[in-house]
Amino acid sequence: VDQTRIAQLAQILTDKELHTEAIVEWNRLLTQNPAASDARSKLAEIYLAKKDTSRAVEVLAGLVDGDLATPANYLALIRMQEKFGFTEESQASLKVALEKFPEESDLLAMAWRRALE
């Protein structure tokens, strides 16, 4: 099934606040494309609406599981964690990312910006 159609259906269900059905469709999309950060963000929003913060954190963290652990995905993860107010998690993710990719300029820039705040 086309990922675009799954995403469209998931978004319609999300907009109609049919959370259980939307979760199924967002997860279906993530099964096909685990790196879909937009799907992870939408799914996290649903879990937060359901007051399931731990599941929201877990969904976002999946963006850097296994082969997905790239500098770009760490940056996306950290930005999403910040967006949702997961400050401690974003700090921990940045630390891990810098340990894995100590010379990645975007991660270093993010660390410097935080240090200067």
C-alpha cells in the first residue's frame, strides 16, 4: 500500500480525534518507513493527547534505533524532543549523538548554541 495514502488516512483519523485508529495507521506507516520523522511526531502528539508521555518519548526515540542512528536522525529527534518539551531527553540524546558522531558539525553547533543560552 502506498505510504502517501496511509499518511493521508492517518491524518484524517488524527484530525477527527479517532486516536486508536490513527495510532494503528501511523504505526503501519512506521513499519514501512521507520525513518518517517513526521509520522513519529504525529504519533507522539496523539500519545501526549492521551496523557501517555512515556509512549510519546519512546516513539520519538525510535527514530535513532539501529541503522537509523545517523547524525540527521539525531538532529531530528532532538528537535522533536525540544518541540514537545522533553528537555532532559533532548539533552541526553545530544550527549549520545556527540559521543557517536564527535565531528558532526550540526551536532557541535547545536551543543554550542545550548552552551551559550
